[in-house]
Amino acid sequence: MPDHYYTAQPESAHEERHFTAVFGGRTLAFETDAGVFSKQHIDPGSELLCRALPDDLEGSVLDMGCGWGAMTVMTLAAHPDVAVTMADVNERALALAQRNVQKNGMSAKAILSDGFSAIDGAFDAVITNPPIRASKAVVYGMFEDAKAHLLPGGALYLVVRKQQGAPSALKFLKGLYASAEVIRRDAGYWVIACRA
């Protein structure tokens, strides 16, 4: 069976890649590998989410399902004073995320976690490009767990493609959070902000 990007220990043969991307006026360097999500470039949904984050983002941020660290690095490029914790079930992806954070002269805490299972404490913001292919039950469970890990006044920011269920996700989130709204749309991607 082929690896999914949410496989805990990918068995795909290594296929390392290196590339750069410009975000927030900085040229960022990345290293990726086989067995991770969007290994050839920054996923456009992830970039859109990071561009949609509020200018006054502060405090603690959890990057849930961080993959190889694209959203953590972009968030720290635009908001260098936030404290980011990145979490992923994929050991290979998390190791890459740690390398990419260091490669760009940044720091972030890394936690190997299947969803929120190993996450303690609460955050001012949770950001996620959820693993849609893992199933609706898994993804909606992550949305519920995110609410339980937000500090008062905190927010969940997520991105979903319209054709992959963004309208139904928004409806679910409106029933779960005090508010949920689309804050950015582009090329079929919806960035949704939710407040508990």
C-alpha cells in the first residue's frame, strides 16, 4: 500500500528536494522528501492561509499537521515574535520541519502527535491545512479538538478547497464555534477563521 502524507513512518524511498520561495519579503529555503504532502513546492492553500493571518497575530501558535514546516516557516517570516509549536504524525515530515525552521534561522517546538493526542495546553491560534484525504470524521474531529486547545479569544485558521468540502466544513464550524467566516478566497481555496 502506498504511503499517505499522514502515514506515521513513510516507507517511500528517499527523494530529497531543495528549493526556495519568497514570502513576506524574505527568500525562504526548504528541503522536502518523498512520503510528505506537497513535496515539490509550497501548497497554494498553505500559502494563502499564511497570507490571510491577521497582521497583529501574537502569542502562541500551533501548526497542526505541519508537514515539512512550510506554514510554520512562513508564519515566523511574517510574525517573528510568535511562539510556534508544530505537530505532525509523520516522523519524516516532522524531522524535515525541524530542519527547515533551523535552515531559515528560526526556532519552533516540534511534537510528534497523531492529531491532538500528544498536545498539552492551549494556544492563541491554531493553523491547519487539514488532511482532507484522511476522512471527514478525522478532519472534523481535529476541528473539535482545536476548539478545546484555544485560549480565550483564540482562533482556528484553516484552509479547504471548495471542491473538497469547504462549504460543508464551514457549516459544521458555524455550529461548533461562536463564529466562523471565510476571510480569504482564491483559486478554489477558502481560508476560514473560527473563534470559540
